[in-house]
Amino acid sequence: MKQRNPLLYLLWLEWRNLLQGTGRSRRRALSLLVLLALVIVPALVGLAAIWPVLLPLAAPNSTAIGVLVALSSSMWTHGGRIRWTAFYLGGWVSTLPVRSSVRHRVIAVRSFALSGVLIVVLLAALPLLNHAVSSASALTVRLLLTCAAALLVGSLLGWWLPARARLSSASPSRPMVLRQVGGRASLGALAQWGKLQTRRWFEPRIVSRLIAPAMLILPLGTSANLALALVGLWVIILYLLITLRATVHVARKGGDWLRPTPLRPARLAWAIGSLPLLKQLQWTLAAVLLLGVLGVRPLLAARLAEGWLAFATLAPTLVLAQARGVRHMRLRALFSFSLLVGLERWRSQWVIPAAALLCIWQLRSSTKARI
């Protein structure tokens, strides 16, 4: 009988548990795949609907868009390499009887996985977008192939960046100390937990190494103000995404950690999300100003900012509610985000109030959930 590769078998078990859960339910796997299809298919159809408007704006700036895509790809590939190297070369996984070359191949596959999936999605969307704008199919092909090539080049650049040791090897997976204020435990340390996690994932050293080549690759006719605004907007978007990811991570870990306590979910949500939400507001306003410098209409920039702030407010609350034991969270999440998308399309001024009401609904459900 042929011996099974332990690392490949470990990867297969991880994906099977992710889809089927600990009970190995095929119904859960099917529901997750259907939910994923309900997200991807409407997104592609919506992109095809607005593609005739986006293409005239994106085609003249294909080089700049390719540079930003390559920068983003290099960042997440480099982060994936650091993460999976620590996973496969340290801890109990390192004791598996597998050659070093096999470990490095598995690390490479997992580091390049996101870029590979995005390249496949771009190639799959090519016929749909060509059908949406049949008169400018050559521009569509050139733009999508530029993005696909940028994903590949950026991934290789992120893989070859030197992976130095972090300044602090300890992961801020738990706040170290809860301060005492008037004899009562303060939750102020939880606000710093997300900040420390963001600082750990967002390394200015890596960003500084990527900005200089990006400025040199931009076309010679590009003005200095436009180039600085473009790269600055990319850095702000990257910071906003990492801040949201850190907030979601802290909400999940904090909700699981403090679930047996009588702490109210609203107080926990405020302690975890108040500081990150303030940072989201500050840097979203800065992104709106840079979008204005790049020539985006103020009304469109404001709508983008409203949609992002609503999403950044609702996502950690949903994760916290799930960690506190609220049932049917997939249906709740699908309903919440569908409602926000519908309001953004027809009544954009109600997006942020609706997100606040949905957050209150989730927190009240968390209070009623059994511990």
C-alpha cells in the first residue's frame, strides 16, 4: 500500500473540517459551498453591470492599477510565507517524517494560493466582461491580463523578500494585563489588543521596500502629486483592511475567551471596537481626500466611504455574536450584508444607520444567547 504524505493528508483534513465541521456533516459543507456561490456569482454579475462605466476610467491607468495589484499581491504572499513557514517548520508539525523539500513546496503552495485563486477568477470573468462591453473587448483583455500578470509578478516579489525575524516573536493573542481602576477591572487593555495585532501584521519596513519600486515603475508622464496620491491611497487601503482583519481576529478570540464571564456583549464590543472604529473613520476620510485628488467625484467617494464604514462596523459584531453562541449566524450574516448592499444601491444615505441597527440586533441576540 502506498504511503500517504503526512503534510498533504494534514491539508486535506484541514479543508474537510473547515467545510464539514467536527461532526463531518455533508449538509454543512453543501451550505457553505452554496453560500460561497451566492457571494461570487452576484459579485461577477454586478461587476459586469458596471463594467461599461469602469472600463473607460481604468483602461488609461492600466499601468498604475497593475502596480497597485502587484504591491498588494507581494504583501499577502510575503505574509503568507512568514505564517506558513512558522507553522510547518515549528511546533508539532515539524516532527512529521517529511523531507525538507516537501515542506518548502507545501509552504509555497499555501503562500501562492490566494494569488492563484484570483488569477483563475480573472480568467473566468474575462468572457463575461467581454460580453458586457463587446465593442471594447481588446481593452478588457489587456486590463485583465495586466492584473493577472501583476498578481504573478507581485507574488514572486513577495516570496523573494527577505523574511527577517519579527521585533517581537510573541503573538498578541491575549491582552497581558487588565488594569485596575478604582478596584474594578478595566477593559482598556482590550482596545490595545487590536492595535498591537495590527502593528504586528502591518510592517512599515515591508511597505517601505515596495513603495520605491512602485514609484519608479509608474509612467514618466505621471505627475508627482498623482503618483504620491496613488501610492498613498494604496497604503491607506492596506492599513484599513489589516485593521479590520485584526479587529475581527480580536473579536473572535475575545468573545471565546470571555464567553463564560457575565460581561455584557455591548460593553465587550465597545472595548474591542471603539479604537479601531476611530482609526477606520480617520483613515477613510484621508482616503476620500486622496480619491478627490485622483479625480473621483466627491459623491462617489462619499458613497464608497459610507459602504466601507458600514461593513467595517458590522463584520466584527457578527463575529463577536458567533463567538458568544448566537445560532444561525450564516443566515444572519447573509441577511445583514444583503440588506446593506440593497440600501447602498437604492438608499445609500441609510447604510450607516442600518449597520448600527444591525449591530444592536446582533448584540441583543448575544445577550439572550445561553452561555
